[in-house]
Amino acid sequence: MLSTILTLVNGKARQIMEQKELLARMESLSDATRLEIVRLLSEDGELCACELLKKLSITQGTLSHHMKDLAASGIVICRKESKWRHYSLNAKALCEMADYLDSLCCPQTGECSGGLCKKIKI
């Protein structure tokens, strides 16, 4: 089994990330609440935990658990300011995942037009 994830860029192999990183990120996004948190952060940019709690119907302990998982997988960045924690998306981590998924869709070129495979008619 490969331990490094590669994709093609202009016909040349390029390392995206380690397999364990991809698996951790995919697993982290497999939860509906964590996926909703990622969506909220993508829309609003940086949010503090209190703002996320207002938007979600979960307890502080549950939010803490989900944020710890998202941060450990590298999807979310946590910034501490005094007693507050502010969260934002790690765009690089998400782009690496998107690059890998695009490479599966378009294995010949490794490039998809606007993230959509040219083989699929939408």
C-alpha cells in the first residue's frame, strides 16, 4: 500500500500528502456535525467557539470534541486569544484533498476544469 498520495500536474507526478493525513481528513469529514462546522467556517471565515455554538444545536463539550478532531486532522486551525478560541479553515489541507479527488476523476491529466471532471456531463 502506498504511503504517499501523488497526483499528476501537467503530466508529472506531484506528492500531495501522506496517506495517513488523507485518511484522517476524510474520517474527520465523515461526521455530519463536523461537515456542517466546515461549511460554516467556509462561509464566515474565522469564528470563535461561542459563535459556532450559536449556529449549532450542540453542547460546548460536543463542540470541543468536534473541533479537537478537525484540528488534529489539519482541516481547522485554532487560534487562542486570551480565554477564547478562534477557528478557521486550513485552505491548504482542503486544497490537497481536492487535488487528490480531482486526480481520481481525471487520471490522465490530473487536472479538472473548475474541479469538475470533463468525462462527466453535468
